[in-house]
Amino acid sequence: MKRPELEEVTLDSILREEADLGEKVVNALPKRFLRRNHGKYLAITYSGKRLALEDTLGELNEHLAREMPDENYYVCRIGYPSLSRIE
């Protein structure tokens, strides 16, 4: 029997924690910023530093490739639950 405090750490659980933290960082941004940039793609560090804000995912990727940030970061599309919608 597993003890709750010794829960197995999996890649899935680590990624979920990082996604949750990223969402919290984005939600802590000023509401005015979020409204003005609805639908744009954002890269932000887990400490809250905005790395890039672009109209398309391709532009965001190009910006990040040029800058090559040292910190880990979270990528999202402001106002949407996922980066893209596939139907």
C-alpha cells in the first residue's frame, strides 16, 4: 500500500503542475492587459516576466528562437484553453 506522502512522480504529473503554475501566472496579469491582448500568443516565465506577445503562434516561435531565453516559460493563447483548436 502506498503512503499518500510518497506519491509517485511521473512526467505527466510534473507537466500538469507546470501547466497549473503557468495558468496562475497568466491569470495574475492585469485584466486590462488580458482584455487588450485576447487571442494573442504569450510566452511568460514562471516568475512572471513576459518574453513575447505575438499575433500568431509562428511569430511567437520565431521570436523565442531569436531570443533563446535562459528560463523555462509557459506558452498560451490569451483567453483560450488551448493553443489551437482542432476539429
